Amino acid sequence: AQSVTQPDIHITVSEGASLELRCNYSYGATPYLFWYVQSPGQGLQLLLKYFSGDTLVQGIKGFEAEFKRSQSSFNLRKPSVHWSDAAEYFCAVGKDTGRRALTFGSGTRLQVQP
Amino acid sequence: DAGVIQSPRHEVTEMGQEVTLRCKPISGHNSLFWYRQTMMRGLELLIYFNNNVPIDDSGMPEDRFSAKMPNASFSTLKIQPSEPRDSAVYFCASRRDRGDEKLFFGSGTQLSVL
């Protein structure tokens, strides 16, 4: 069975600083990997996804993530954080039963300081 | 498109009462998922349907929980009887299974069981 670990529960960065959110996965085959963002009181919105090909994936809102098979990681990055990026971020991996459902990490809450 | 619609947005009920959460997936989507989000356990998959058929309900915590999808445009998640530990945000999500694994989430139902 697959699992996802987000080791950072809470991260605080200053506006304009760079950001990296960590995600490690455990999966027996080629993973389908995702990052979702959840703003307060809202549902989850897909930021980006990785299925195959180029290991550096570009997403919406200036986010990118890099798939590193050797490290079983799929870290999310942004070069310059905006105050509106404050939210909770979830990493997810596609389930092995036909890749129809996702297993989510526990989430990382991002706080942005002015 | 109106997106995934969940109702109610908030539900407050007393222990022992029956609770029914509703979800209308995006038209044309043939997979539907119910997730539960709590501080302690993060985001957990409860059950998912494909073409109105339950595929995996291993995440349903116990027999008090049941889910139905009588047609392609409607699903319910029922808890009977409800308990305080069921308090959480319940998300419904849908997806069109045509090689695009993008999952669209509703805004969630905040359930409080007193």
C-alpha cells in the first residue's frame, strides 16, 4: 500500500522569500503524484501533478515540484511567496488499485509573514 | 460549470441523530469520492464510486457510516447514529476518468456532533 509523509506540520516564511514543502512517498510502482492547496474554509484545489516524463513539473500560481525517484520525494517549491499563498498544502499519491483514488499526506500549513 | 456541490455547508446535531450529507458531482464525471478531514488524522478516503458503483469502501470507519450513489448526479453519505468523534469536515470530490486524474473538490460540510 502507498503512503505519503509530509514531515513539516507548519512552516512560516516571509513574503518574497522562497518556499519548499517536503513530501516523501512510499509506493511499489510508478507513482502518480499531486499537490493540492486548501485555503481556509475552501475545498482542495489542484496545484500540479506528475505522471511521467519531465521530473520538474510546473503548476498554477507559480508553483513547481520535482520528482526524485532516488529520494522518493516530490517537493513543492516557489521562488517568491506571496501573502495569498498562506494555506494548507497536501501532497497525494495515486492508489495502486487502478490509480483511481488518492492517498493524502497530513498536510503542511503555510503562514506568510509580511 | 458549478463545480462539485455539497450540502449542507454546516451541520450541527446531537449525538445519536442521523446525519445525511449530500453531493452533486460535476456533470460528466464518472468517479466520486468521499473524504473526511480531521486535525488528528488529516484527509482520509472513506469511499469512492465509479459509474455509480462503490469500488472501495475500506475507509468507512464502521457500520454507522453508509454511502449511496443512486445516479450519476447525486450521492449521499449517511451517519446513523452520529457520535461526537464523527465531527469533521467531509469533502466530496469527482473526476472524469479519461486519463486525466484531476480531482475536483467540493467546499466540504463542516459536521459538529454535540
